[in-house]
Amino acid sequence: MLLAGALAASWFALPIRTTEVIGARHLSAGQVRGLAGLTPGFGWLYYGAWRARGLLNDPWVRSAVVTRRFPDAVTVEVREREPVARWRKATGTVVGLAADGTVLPLSPGRSADFQGLPFIQGWGPSRLPDALKVLTALGGYNVESVAYTPTGLRAKLPAGSVWSGDLKSLLKYAGSIGMYPKQNLNIYPWGVSVQE
């Protein structure tokens, strides 16, 4: 009974009074606190990873570190995913994508988050992971869009394009773009064709 009384007293004697959120850009500090289960008056001794699991369920959160400091403080350091592309889903809705393919929802009032990002679209079986690899490989060439079809992938650049039916060949010969920056390149397993 004495132990039960001590546990109950510790709940009220050591509540979480101070919270700090570090690294949140797309999520507000209040959203991070809510996802982390940091409610006012919750007992500091009882706060742990089980309470903060909500952070990992949010698509914007790539990782998080939660640190408790005696006697009443909790710090949440968040590493968020960054949007790298816009993608038109089969429903016609345009969403943001992280480099790992995670769909990132648009935050209210933050529609500019996805403006200016390369646009990914296509038809047929989804080749979204391949399109994201193309964006990563051609990151230094200001890719405007990547289109996929069952027969290949086309990356549109500011003054030209690159097409390949095979992702491995495209990644292998991607350096050819630097030699022909304003041309249309077709990359095949056996070589590169340059068109004006």
C-alpha cells in the first residue's frame, strides 16, 4: 500500500511542466506535442517511448528522439521528411512525395510547400520508385518532370529530355546529359542516341 501511494504521489509530484520541440518545420510544435502524447499534467516518470509512438505514424516524421530531463522536462527532436516531387495519384489528386516514396499530405495554409518541385506522372503499372531514383540520379540537372509508362521513363529538363526503357541503363549513362545538355537523349542498353 505504501508503494502504491508513492507511485500515485510521484504522478502528481513530478508532472511534465516543460516541453521543447526541435526540428519541426512542416508540423507545428503543438502537432508534435500531440503526436508525442505530451499532455499537460502527465507524470514525468511514466512518460516513455510507448507514449510517443504517435510520432512515427505521421508521414512527415522520418525519425524522432525524445529525451526526458529531471525533474519535469521533455525534449522532442524531430527529423522530418522533405518533399522532393509532386505526384498525380490515380484519383487525380496531386500530393507531395518524399525521396523514400512516402506520400506527404498538404498542411493547411502550406500549399507553397510543393510548388516548383518536379512533377511525376504516368500510366500503367506504377513505376513510382523508378521515377524517384531517376530524380535522385539527375538531381543536378534541374529535372522538371518525370513521366513513366510500361515502356520506359522520360525526364524532362529545362532544355531537352532523357528517355530510357531500362532504369539501369538510364542510371549508367546519366552522365551523358552533361555532354548534351540541350538535346533529347534516348538511352538504350547498348548506347545513347542524341536527337536535336
